[in-house]
Amino acid sequence: MLSYALLSGITLGGMYALVAMGLTLQYGVSRIMNLAYGELMIVASFIAFVFMTALGINPILGLLIIIPLSFALNWGIYRFLLTPLVARAKNRGMLEVDSILATFGLLFIVQGVLLVWFGGNYYSYDFLNDAVDVFGAAIAANRLVALGFAVVIGLGFYLILTRTRIGTALRAVAVDPTSARLVAIDVNFAACFAFALGGAVAAVGGVLVSMFLTFSTSMGVVFTMKALIVVIMGGVGNLLGALIAGLILGIAESLVATYIDPGLTIAVTYVIFLLVLLIKPSGLFGRTA
């Protein structure tokens, strides 16, 4: 039972870490605190559901369609909804406040549309539910596939940011957009690209999560909350911190659900979060201001 709890926790933690990476990129480069992040993730879950149940397209192949669609959608959101806020903001603090209000409204729009189309029921679909024996524990194959894809995509995401010119440009904008302009980096394009790329990562998380968890139109807020907790716990802007924090939360939630009570998983998340903030307010890998 312990091995099953640990494997389930690692899978769930990997999903948290992957989703948090996208939010880290959006906030770190664009300075947009996207409160509709989880809702857009759930949109991808429902698209995967429709592909699987209505069109017979499995979620892995569906990613080939969902990723560019999500990238384009988030690009449009930034260009048409958030660019005017960026233009009028006198400083980053004002932009953060305005973006919170704008994306808070977007949250309800997306959630309302999903409620009209799908209602308030919980959804799931059958994909690779066969049990696989791993270290003596029987775990569903879809969880292992989801974990594998999360690792591959997360690693690819990391390599893009650290080993490519566009990744270097994004990190430069995150550190100091004014200095980035001095070396001919298009800050506006970088911010838009980072927001769209972060949204695409969220979509990947939504598809992978839909493979082994039930979901509903109101679950986006939960994933936004978890992503924010992981980002802050790991240290804002730190990808390694997001990975470690995600794994800690995933394993802790799985152990509590297995050995104590599934209803206490949210409580243990907040307890760990508060303990980390009390001991190291800047996060596990964050830099003290």
C-alpha cells in the first residue's frame, strides 16, 4: 500500500509541478497573475473528453491539436485583453493588480460557458485503465503514461528556457525588462509568447490530469490554487523549486488520503504551505529580497 501511495503521489506531484511551471512562466515574464489559469486547464480536459468519447481520438494524440489551440487562445487573450492593461500600467505593481481583476472576470466567463455546455456533473473517460505492477503495487497504466509525458514535457520546457535563444530572452525579460530592451529584445513579444507558452503547458496538464481523475466545470479554481501554492512554496520564478514543491504536495496528499482521510488532503496542503512560509518566507529555493 505504501508503494502505491508513493507512486500515486509522485504522479499527482508531477502534474502539480508541470502546471505550476506554466504559471511561473506567465507571471515571471509577463507579470500577469492569471486567476483564470485553472479554468483554461479544465477547458483542455473537456476537449480531451470530447475527443475521446465523441471522436475516438485518444488524449495523447489529442495533444497534437490541443497544444497549438491553447497556445493560440492564450496568445489572443494576451493581445486583446491584457495588452491594453500593459500599455496603461505605470509600473509592474499596477499591472499585477489590473491583471488580477481582468483574469478574475475571465475566470467566470470561461466557467459560465463550460457550465452551459457541460453542466455541473463530474466527467471522466476510459483510457488505459489496466493495472500495471510496479514494485509490487498495482497502478493504472494511465497514471504512468501521464507521469511519463509530464516528465518529458517538463524537461523539454526546461531545456527551451535554458538552452535556446528565445529561452534566454524570456529569462532576461523576467529579470529586467528595461535592460532587455537595451539589447534589442522585443519585450512585448516575449511577454506575449511567455503567456501563450504557459497557457499551452496548462493545457497539457489539463489533458494529462483528465486521463486518471474525474473533473468538473468548477474544478479550475482548485488547480489555480494548487499552482499558486506550488509556485510560492518553491520560490517564485524557480522551476526546480516548482518541481520539488509539487512532488512534496503530491506525495503528502496521497499519503494522507491513503492512511488517514481523503477529506484532509486540502488541509495538509495548507499546513505544509504555511510551514514553508514560516520557516522560509521566500520559498524553498527563493531568494530573500
